[in-house]
Amino acid sequence: MIPSVLPTYNRAPLAFVEGDGTWLTTEDGTRYLDLGAGIAVNALGHANPALVQAITDQAARLWHVSNLYEIPNQQALADLLVDKTFADTVFFTNSGTEACELAVKMARKYWHDKDRPDRTDILTFSGSFHGRSSAGIAAAGSEKMTKGFGPLLPGFIHLGWGDHDALYAAINDKVAAILIEPVQGEGGIVPLPDQCLKGLRDLCDEHGILLILDEVQCGMGRTGRLFAHEWAGVTPDIMMVAKGIGGGFPLGAVLATEDAASGMTAGTHGSTYGGNPLGCAVGLAVTRIVSDPDFLDEVNRKAGLLRQRLEGLVAAHPDVFDQVRGAGLMLGLVCKVPNTDVVAAGYAQHVLTVPAAENTVRVLPPLTITEDEIAEAVARLDAAATAVAQDAAA
């Protein structure tokens, strides 16, 4: 008999009823140190007072009106994002998956309106993850994502990560855009080197191709800059944002230059809930905090400390871990044992991490994690690694 909740998730046997900062609590009062942050969503931790105040104040006034009308919070958040980024315009969604759908539509509409309707191909890369919609799975292209869901949306050309020869060979006059994550999340915390992102920008400029960045997981301060591409000193034409921007409230966005968005006129796209007063009230609070230079300096300082401690963890357990990789507070422990064993051992030590591809364990704490919590987190991971090593030796 099928469960009342569609069984598409392989859930851990844990249920939480309360959260506070970097901690989650089960019904029996057991506290867990959260290094997953809802998969990089709870950027400011659980029950952050500023976000609680923002959503409470707005909830008492107005939740939803639809985009038939002007929404002051939406305008304010769009203005703030335009002020803080490369973008000239913003469309609000409810998720990163929806942001992917619009980014694809925007790129193809751009070329259609330039009398090049044949220019529809989008280059994507192995290991990528762009959501689970029809466009998202077609963009990723992996069998794990696409098996059983054909026919797939056409127009995506999949290239090997780091395969420069294949990239140059794929460039032709039918390519509309290149879509890439500056740091792959689901793919195993794999950063794109700054020089490669610069090279992609130059390649796009040379051939008139749009550059779409998926910063759903690596954006909103996660790498120590407001957005990860800032480290390379380049800007995209279109960018997908979600997860951290809502701090736990479902919110996403597509940011774009005026030129890239020129085809998106009234009636070409829409959303009933996207950019509603409630979501944008929270998004405003998150963005004001996360975009503050002093806050980002703290993220970088704590990221350096966490990475140093994790490097020590790897050195102490060479039979369990291979390396640390990533950027900022978006780090991955590449494992020599099954990563799911490490995650499960963490549960026993009351520390939460997130598995990913490439046999990697993701460490994605709230950006507000403290130094004491970093020390406690690594101590618990150390105990988990010891247990895994003992089990492997038994």
C-alpha cells in the first residue's frame, strides 16, 4: 500500500520539531548540530530573530495578492538586488527549479527576438544539477535524473566538466547560452576555477553567447561573497538564485541584464505566488543582512577556521577521508568509505551533514555558525569518522 506521502524520498529516521541557530531538536529533546542548513537554505540559521520578526510583521498585514497588482516588498527586494549585483531586472519565483525554467526560456526568447529562432542550444556540464523539472533534468542529462521521464526537452548539449576541447568543439552558431554552477553542489562540491569562469565569460563574449550562472546553492553569501562569481571578477547575463535568499521561506529569483531580459515582455512569463508579500519580506531581511560587507568578512573568517579544522580531520582519518574541497562555508569531505556511512555515523553523534555525488559529504552550516560550534562540529565528525573506521576494520 502506497504511503500517504508519495515515497520519492529516502529519508533519515529523524524528525525535528524545533530549531535555534545551528541546532535542531527532536520531539524527545535531543539536539543535533546542523551542518546541512536544509541543504544550504537556512543561511541565517533556524528561527533567526530578524527573520521571525519580518515574517510575523508581514503575516499580520498581508500574505498574498498575486502579480495582478503592484507589490511594494517585491519592488524593494528587486531594487536591493539590482543595487548589489550585476543585474538590471529581477523576476521572483518560489524555487530554484522555477528559476531554471525561466532562465532557459529567457535565453531562447532572447535569440528568437533577434530573428535567430534556430539559436536554441544550451551547453551544460556533467555533474550539474539544475532542479527536477523537465528543463532541469534535461539540462543535467544524467541517467539518474532522466531515466523513465522521456522524451526529454531538446536543445541541451552535455559536456564533460573541465573538458576544454569538447567545449570549444561545441561552439557553433546554434548555441544560445552556456549554463553552469560556479560551485557544483549536488555534484559533489566541485568549484569551477576562477580562470575557467573568466574563460567562459570571454568565450561567450567572443561568440555572442549568453552566460547563465546557477547560484541556487552557492549564492547568497555561501562562498564569502554575496555571489560566488564575484571571486572571478566576471558577471553573467542571467543568474538563478534561490535557497538562501529566503532563509527557509520558499523564494527564488532570476536576475538578468537589460539586454538578456529584453525578450521577456508582458505575458511571456508569470507566477501566481512568485514574489508575494510574505516571501519578499523575508527575502529583504535576508539580503540586507547577508549583503553587508562586515557579515561577509565574518563568513570568510569562519570559513577559513572550518576548513583548517576539516583539513585536520582528514589528516587524522586517512582511511576515511581523501580531501576537503569547496569554497567558503560550502565545503565537501571527499570520502574513501561510502559517504552514506559517514553521514549515518554523524547521526549517532548528533551532527547532520548532507551526502552528494563523487562520494562526498557536504558541510553547509548556517552562515551564522559560531567558533565554538565549529569546534563542536568537528569533534563530532571526528567521533563519527572513528566509528566508521572501526566498523570498516571489524
